[in-house]
Amino acid sequence: MTVELLTKEQLEKVKFASKIVAQALEYLKDFVKPGASAWDLEMAIRDWLKKNYPNARPAFYGYRGYPAYLCVSVNEEVVHGIPRKERVLKEGDIVSIDFGVEYEGFYGDSAKTFKVGEVSKDIERLLEGTEKALYNAIEEVYAGNKLENVARAIYKTLKKYRLHPICKYGGHGIGTKLHNEPFVANCPGVGPKMKLKEGMVLAIEPMAGLKTAKTMELADGWTVITWNRTPAAHFEHTVAITENGPEILSLPD
């Protein structure tokens, strides 16, 4: 397994790409409201990217044939939801928006699950626990620590919130490619056994189901849903391992 180690100059480029992604997600939050469609979000970000960062390339579009800039996953959709006109948001829904860009040969990637209006207490717990799992995992991202401890932090946090860690999917290395080694598991015992090194960049992305961890892929070949169609959440940051510990690159400013 070849793991990419980036110089400080290269990390700055990943950071710039990641900031574009973070600003995009910040921009989109105002579009997440009842009556908006997943396709509306897609159109909004296409216009925004062209206007603000015309030299940035949407990383997902065309990747292995993927047809959109965004992944828009609503309610039971865990990840890789293709934005469609007929997928209209309503009060009480949740929607995970995942976006990535390539800028001058380097990639950034981030995701966040948004509330559509008021949601139930169970949904609040789902979102709070999954986001908390992300930040607890980030605390484990330092040189010399075991990658498995990142997965363990995610798993333990989700269990504490009485959620179901989705072990089949996870994060990844990122840098000069959208998806690099290593696989960053959401459950211990699933990913590779290795120590983290300075210069590595990881896209960490906990995924959890409210009532199940079992998933299936729809006929479109992309959209992953919970098998019983109960809600799931997904949060992601691009994080660099520096001499001073973890640095979250995918923040808007």
C-alpha cells in the first residue's frame, strides 16, 4: 500500500481546494428548505462554482461515470445520492450534501448533513452523534497513532449515541487524487493496520444509521440506502497530519 505524503507547500494547495468545498457547503445551507429539490441544489452549486472559482473542477462529475457535481442523499440515502428533480425536500427531512473539487492538481472533499426545518429528537440525536464522531476521530489524527484508533473513536462515539455505525463505507486518503490509500474505516478491525505519518491527508467521514447499519445499493449503481429505509447521516472533513497534530483543511475561513 502506497500512502501519499505531502510537503507543506502541497498541503497548502489541498487546503485551498478544501476551502472551496467548505465555502460551497456554507453557501448551500440557505437552499436547504422545504420545497427545494435535490436538483435545485445541484444547479445552485454549478452556478456558484463557475462564478467564484472558474478554474476549479468538480471532482465527482464524471468520476467513474458519476453524473453530477454533488452527492445529495436524503433521509434513508446514506451516500452517493444522485440529485434529481423529483427528490423534493419537505419539513422534517435531513439531507447529506457531499462535494469535492480539484484545484491545480489537488483535491478537497467534505460533507455535512443538514436539517430541513424542524426535525424529531431522534433525528437530532442522529446528527449530533455522527458529527461528534467526526470530531472525536479527528483528535486521533496525529503522527505515530494507529489508523485503527480513528475508526475506534468513530465507532465508540456512535454507539454512545445509540446509533448504528455503517462499516461497509468509510473515508480515504486524499491529495493528488480524490481517493488515495488508506481506507479510513468507521469501525475497528475493518481498515488497514498502519501508523499515521506527518504529511498524510485523510478524508474522514463517519456514516451512521438511526435504526440499522445494513445498506443496499439502488439500481442507479450509485445511491446507497438503509435496507429498511430509515434515516442515516454523514459528515466529512479533509484533515492533514502536521507536526502540530491534526489540521482541519475543509473549513470556510
